[in-house]
Amino acid sequence: MASGEGDYGDAATMLALRQLYAGYAWADVASLDPAAVAAAAAGAAVRVRVRGAAQAVRAVGRRVAFLVLRQGAATVQCVVAGGGMARFAAGLSRESVVDVAGVVSLPREPVRGTTQQLVEIHVEKLHCISRAVPNLPISVDDAARSEEDVARAKAAGEQLVHVGQDKRLDYRVIDLRTAANQAIFRVQCQVENMFRQVLLSEGFVGIHTPKLIGGSSEGGAAVFKLDYNGQPACLAQSPQLHKQMAVCGGFERVFEVGPVFRAEGSDTHRHLCEFVGLDVEMVLRDHYSEVCDVVDRLFVAMFDHLNKNCARELEAIHRQYPFKPLKYLETTLRLDYDQGIRMLQEAGVHVDPMGDLNTEAEKKLGELVRDKYDTEFYMLCRYPSAVRPFYTMPCSDDPRYSCSFDVFVRGEEIISGAQRVHDPELLAAQAQARGIDVRTIAAYVDSFRYGAPPHGGFGVGLERVVMLFCGLGNIRKTSLFPRDPRRLAP
């Protein structure tokens, strides 16, 4: 050890620590069990070794210091006694990574300000693995403060530091240490996990499609163009074309979890230039409503799972970003586009019945649906063909409308889906009508000339699912390191 004190100091090597900490079992802060400690009180002491960040240090006189150790979202109080070790603890900078070894004990009274309130660690060894700089650009405590707390303090004439979103993202590695962020990305992991589990249980196969393609996958100018060994290419806006080709290749039900790239020009609360796409494509037997059935089962199962198994994480998010639990039905509500238009018109909202809904109209329709049907999660089906991508199948009874749907959460669009055109001539004609050079998607069109079953699917952004379920208000909160029109770092 650099300090030469043995039981405390700056760590020299991992091997030296391993030898020094022999006899202490590695433990996680979250798993420290008061019942086990109480049961062992009459026998051998429970000795553990824990590694974490020094969230706070408070010296009491010259011989005692209290160290709050954070590991993920869990925190525990460590009692450091003895002149030299206490002084060493008091000199630790916040967020330094430390190893603590000691006896797990029951405090005289519950510890305030830590997640582990019924146990504490009486420290016998303490070593610093990595020292943080003394003056951090933002503190975890400030980053964890809710806007409501700042507003209340201001109303009371007090001043609390409020860390703005841009500064949070500039120093994202510190911002991610807050309890809310730890919870957000654990919830996000569960969303992805349920997406896979439910689809696998329904006979879907996971695939991976190329992200370098020769032409736009969805039309329009929102593509990142690049040179691919002398050929013009772009980053895929979605796996749309290739997941359809996979279905034509004999995989009747496929899904993908992967990056999606959009050269978004608008800097909004719901758009990113790179996000994680959750995509599905499947063969249809009779009607595109079969895709809606999958969406219904998938997302109801997902929401049920989050409410049942992520209560602790949702509470941590709620403490910093208060939100109301999402209202949804056991069987998801489905409305035709015409029905939605009529509801808006009856509410005095002027909308083009053959045009797309703007953000304000979507929000208003969400309010009307919530008030009438008591749900914030619903589907809007049979959109006008003119507002859907070129590969969307027109309705057989009225080609002005399409076999398509959108899904909304809290008044915002979260899923877009449809039956696809599997007839190559109709597909080429619709692409050309949208200004797409058919030569750039020739392989895609030609794949339907070799026999193609009727099929459909949908796509949804992982970040948007979490943002709307948790009522977070900005998609950057659900992207680990966001990429928007202005941000390419960190």
C-alpha cells in the first residue's frame, strides 16, 4: 500500500488487496441482510468486502468518520473508527472508488439517507482504488435533485443547485450515477427483455439486418449518407426492407433489436439521430389485424411485468421525475382513423380527414380517448394511404386508406405498423410515386418476384417506450449517451 499503513491507504495493486482482504467475503450492498446479521449475532460475525463510490464522508471529531458507500443505486453507512483510518476516510474526495472490509452490524437506530437503513458496516480495512478529482463538474446529489425540490426551495427563499439537461449530458458518466438514472436503464433492460421473451414464446426468430444499405429504406431526406468503397450508401433508417426479405426467405416470424439511424433535423423532446429499434415482421394469414393482436399481447404483458417486477425502480424514477402510472386496458382499444377524426372534429379541432395528425391533434385525441375509454394506450387503424410509407398495402375496399395502424401512449405515437405490399409491380409503382429511385432498392423489389407471402409488422423505439411509460418528458433521459442534431459526445 502506498500509505504503508496496511489496513488503510491508496491501493497499489489488485493482488496486494486480494491478499490483504483474505477472510472477507465479497458482498453487494443491496444484498446485505439485517435478518442474517441478527441471526449471526450470537455466533461468528458477518465479515464482508464491498467496493463502491464514496458518496459522502462526514468526520466526527478526530477519531470517527461516517462514509456513505454507493454501489449502483444501493447505499450503506460505513463507520470508520481509529485516528489514522478516520483521517484517511475524511480526506477521500467524493466519488472516489474504495474497497471497504468490515463487520456488518445492526445500527442503534435506522440510518437516514441510505437505502440500507437497518445495517451498517464497521470498517476494519479501507483502501482507495481510484481517486476522483476534488472538484467535480457536477455532483451526484445535485443531479439527483428533482425540479420540484428546486422550485420549493426557491419559493422558500433558498437556493438549490439545478443541473440542466445539457450539463447533465456533458458529464453523463456522473449523471448516470443518480438513483433515477440507475432505475431508468434497469427498466429499459426489462422492456427489451420482455420484448424478446414474449416474441420468442410466440414463435418469432431474432435476426440482425445490415445497417449499411445502398438507398433510403423509408424515403425522404432523413438519412446519413456516406461513401462505401466508392459507392454511395447510407445508414439504415430502419430494418424494414431486410426484415421483409427475411420473411420472404422463409422465416415466417422475425424480430430485431438493433440501432436505427435518422438524420433528424428537428431538435424535439421525442426524436434522436440514433436509437434502439424494436422491430417485428410476420406472415399474415387473413388480415393485418393479426399484427395488432401481437402488439396487444406483447405490450400488455410488458406493462404488467414492469408494474409487478420493477416497483422499486419505478419508485426511484418517481422520486426525481414524478409521474402517474400508465392507464391501459387488458385488451387494447382499437379505433379506426375515421373514428379518431370524428372525435377530434366533435371536440372542435380542425383536422384534414385524409391528412396526418400533427402533434397537437395526437395529444388532444389522447385526452379524448383517456376521458372516454379510461386508457392511455390505444391503436388507431386504417390510416390514409397518402400519409404512409411506399411499402404500405392499400385497403382492398378503398385504396385511399391503408392496412396500417399507429399505437399511442399518453397522447404520443409510439408504434407504426402495417401490412406490406408484397406485389413487386405495385411496390415499384408506389416507390416511384414517392420520389424514390427504384434502382436503389432493386434487390428489395426483386425479392418479391421469387414468391412472397402476405406479411406485415411494426417498429418501435426502445427509448420512446421507456420515456412514455415513465412519463419522463424527454427522450434524452432514456438514451444512455444521446445522439441528437447537436450532440456527438460524450
